[in-house]
Amino acid sequence: SRDMGSTRAPVALALFAALCHGTLGLDAWVKLNTVPATFEVIQGRPRNSDDVVAWGSFVNAINQTGFGYLEIYTNEGLPDEYQAYGAGFLEGYLTKDLIRMHFENQWVDYCQNETAYCKKLYNFLNENVRFMNEQAAQYRSSSPYWHQVDLILNQLAGLDDSRKGFTKYFPNWSYVNATDLLFLNVDGDLEDLEGSLKRRVGRKVAGDGSCSALVKVLPGNSDLYFSQVTWSTYASMLRILKKYSLGFHKTFESSERIPGHTLTFSSSPGRIFSGDDFYLISSGLATMETTIGNGNPDLYKYITPQTNLEFVRNIVANRLATTAKEWTDLFAEHNSGTYNNQWMVVDYKKFVPGHPLPDGLLYVLEQLPHYINITDATHVLRAQSYWPSYNVPASEFIFNMSGSPEQVKKFGDWFTYDKTPRALIFKRDHGKVVDMDSMIKLMRYNDYKNDPLSRCNCTPPYSAENAISARSDLNPPDGKYPFAALGHRGHGSTDMKLT
């Protein structure tokens, strides 16, 4: 599982073939009609590459495995904006039913009793989309960064158009107004926009955790594991494992293909990024995050529409970076201060089994509004053989700026970096990881009734939130807890990924 380039394809195709046995799958491709310029979806596999913009397949195995499986490929010989629009158009065609269901599960009532907030939100998002279009139009011919932003807008436009139910369409080319589709891609960003724009009732509760992650070096540096557990509401469990193989180039006029042309990532319907986040990339990079959030309202003043939202910077960095350091530098540009996470970026090109770990193997980035902290954390792997992540900033500066010290004063060790339950569980148990099976066991671990590290000043005296894989639904509804995250709710671990 170490090579994240083209040699993954036979494995992926074998997986898809296995899933298709007894499971309804759909192949389709996008045809370019040149006069007039229209895009047309045709079911089946393409026979003539001359007029193929994109092709792919979708297997809906959610009722069998919990995931659908989507593959999208684009024709490198066509202009990038054609490819991007076609990729979005085809994905929307293949998954439009799930997109509709996912929106209804997550967003259909979002603006109910929130008229004033949603008016401000739509104004913010429309101004932000306008900013991206203006910058992309000005700089895409010379700037790899803004060229990729432009392609993101093209891809969103294709996805949005295809949701309207047409199989043949005159393209809009660029995404110009905030629509329902955008909500599916700004889910994480909304966590901070709700505070900045003063939503009456926020979706997050006190202490709300979102994901556990672990980078683990095996004894003798024999292998390097990279894993993340998604924590989310159970309403978000329409899931798709996606593979994009995109023929995009570095700039509008360049012939050089982007290094991150092929990505495999866990995702949801309507999203063109992961959101969990977890990616394996053809550049040799693996990227993931856990959410640290922002509890400091003084920082909201730095959130403006003239930046790039997290999901956009995430995609750009994944496509363009060739090293972990370059990824963090790209991601830090135009910081929106929304969806504030701790990112872990591993450069597997630098890992040689049995050899010392070189500098630059693991970079860690932590974000707040206005602030980014970037660290080469390889020395931590050398010293203790693991890097854990559990929704608490590791950087003292980010920890202090995020409002975490106030939470520690109010609620105690649960909000600290080194004494919170998951920190202690990872510290105690990471040494038990000797192979893939033992890593899976650790990342799926929850023994909240028996593990002393899952105990709390609660009634009953433990919480299923205090585990690597949370199961808050198992907490009794009539229990008593010092803050809401430890109590009963429809929230917990929904999947685990590992390479």
C-alpha cells in the first residue's frame, strides 16, 4: 500500500471488480460535442478517445460495505477547463441521487429560524466565490495556485449543472453563485463561519471532537502506518470512496502535468474533496487532519471573504505539492481561518524501511484565523515512534491562541494536550502496534466501560466519547456529564482508514 502512484490502479480495479459482483454498478463517459460546445453523458465505456472528456464508474455498495465507490478519469489532451467541468459533470450524473439524499440529511433545514444569519452567510459565500473568480481570471495563465482554483470552480460548475438532471448541457464553465452544492463542500468551513456571522444556534457542542489520527513507525523502522478515524454525526453516513485521475496541468498555458494528478480519498456525495480529511496522492504524499477548532472569538475579525476557504486550499495543496513542506506552504496561503485543523503530511518518498527517518518526512500544520504554525515533526517520530492527533493543538502558541487554556481552567485535564483521554490511550497502547491488524485494533478501540482512561466525573462514571473511536450514542440519555460532548448524542466514529 506504499506506492500511491499509477501502480495502485490494478488494486483499485480489482476491488471495483469484486464489488461489482452482485452489486449494481454504472459506467459512463462524457462526450464533447464541439459545435456547439456541449457536454453529453453516455452510459457504458467509451470507444473513441477523440471526443471523450471524462470517463468513470460508480458502484453503490453502501448497504454492503458502508461506502459507494467512484472513479473519475479525464482526458489530458483536452484543455484543463474542459476536463474539470467534465469531471464534475460526470460525478454529478453518477451520484446525483446520493447528492440529493445527503443534502436532505444534512442541510435541508439549516436555515430554518436562522434568516438573518443565512442572509449574511449567502452574502459571504457569494462574495468569496466572486473573489476567487476574479483572482483566477487575472492570474491563472502564470500562477499554478490560481489555475487550480479556477479548475475547482470549473469542477463545481459541472457538478452543479449535472444535478439538474440533464445528460446534455451547455457549460457555464465557472461556478459563479453560491448554491446548495456549495454547502456540501463548505461543511467544515461553516463551523467557524457560524461563529463569525453569529448563527443563533451552532451545530457543535462544548468539547465536540472530530476524528482521531495516528502516524506510527514500527520497530526497526520496518514500516510506517498512517491512519485516521472519522468522527461525525450519524446523519453524515452516506459515504463514497473516490479516486480522481485528472489530466490537469500546472498552469493555463503549461504542458507539465500536476504532481497530485491521482488521489484516493474518503468523501461524501457532492464533495470534490475529502472533508474527513484523508488522502493518498500520486506525488507520494499522504495527508490527513483532525479538527482543533477555534474557541477564541477575538479571532473572528480575521475571517473575510477575500481569502480561500479551507476546502479550496486543501485541494490546491494536494494537487501541486511534491514535498510535505511544500504542501504546508501552499495550504497556508490565503488562510480563511475557517475549518481549523491540525494537518499531518507524510512524504512516503522519504521513507525507506529499516533506515533512519530523514528530516522532512512528517510535517504538521495547525491553523487558526490569522495564524498558521508549521513544524517538521519528524524528530517526534524518531524520539517516540508515533505522532497522535485528537482535536487538541500540539503547538503551545496555537493552543494558547485558540482559547484552550480557558477550557482547561473550566473543565480540567480533558482539554489539555497531554492529559486528555485519547492522548493517554495512544501513549499507553501505541507500542502494541506490530502489524496491520494491531494498528486496526488500536484505531477502532473503544472499551469505555472497562478502560480507566475512559472514566470521567459523570453518572455513570465513564463516557464512550473517551476512546480512539467514539460512540456517543452508547451513553445513556439520562446520564449526567460536565459538558455536552461527553453525553448522549447521535455522534461517533463512522469509519477508519489506514495505509
